[in-house]
Amino acid sequence: MNRRKLPTVDPRATGDARRHPDDGYPMAEAHPVDGATEKAIRSLMRVLLPEGDAPRSPELDERVYQQMLVGLSYMPEQSAKGILAVFRLLEWAPVWRFKGTKPLSALPRDEASKLLTEIETSRLMPIRMLMLAPKALLFSAYYDQDEVHEALGYDPRSFTLDRIALRKRILAGETPAEGDMIHHAEELR
């Protein structure tokens, strides 16, 4: 794969806590995937991401998908490939779980959800672990979206600005207070 190198940033630069995608730091490009892998990822998104009163829209799903691929770019190449292989394996879970001959994307959402729950609660730990990375990537990207924050009543910007201010104080030589929860301040200078 011909991927761009990860961007570098001055470690003393702090940015101004703006959100997606201009949060003050350059972002890596999305990890490239083929059509079958994209289908597998979107299939799991359809089943795993919340519905009902939770924020969902085609635009939100696209941002989650793109952010998840960007997250893969920050992993070692073999880790990213392994996780993408797990998405493809889960797409064909109905076949290897002897539940049918069609992929997960061909099943109704409720039926696909039931199958993934069976995998997640399998008595065999290696089978259960198949759900870990896909859920972590998808949920991390989903719960980092502005409309999800709004629905949850969460404002990450104030926390980020507080941490930026703390970093500036540490870089200026101030010793962090116990409430700052920094236990390795010397390493930050």
C-alpha cells in the first residue's frame, strides 16, 4: 500500500481546540480499503451503531466511516490489516456460524444484530474477541461526533482548552497541582 507518512507537528504547539477536522493538528489521510472491505465496515456500522433516539444520518455515518479509516492510519500496517480482515470475517459470520449462506449485509438489521450478539457472548474467548476492535473503532468515531456530544450533553472543547492551558503552564515551568492529574510533568518539558 502506498500510504502517506503521518504528519508531524511541533510538540510545543498547542492549537486552539477547534473540532473536526481543523483541531489545530494535521490529520493523517484515511487508510485505503477495497470495495469488499468497505462493504464489510458499513455492514457492521449498520448493525452496531445506535438507532432510535440516538443521532443517525447518512452524513453522520459517512463521517464515522472516514474517521475510523483515519484512525487505522495511525496504527502499524499489520495491525490495520488485521483489523480490516476481522471486519471481512464478520461480514461472512452467517456462513462460518452456520446460520445461512448470505453475508451479514444481506440480513435484516435485527437478525444481524442477534448474530453479532451470539459472537460477542460466545463461550470461546477467541470468537468473543473478534468484536473488540471493530466495536472500539466504530464507537470511538461515533461518540466523537459533535451531534452525539450534543445529544449526550457533553462539551469536550472546555476539557481540551483546560488541558491546553495546563500544558502551557507546565511548559512555562509551573509545577502541576494534584488536581491536574499529571504525574509525569518532568517528561513533558
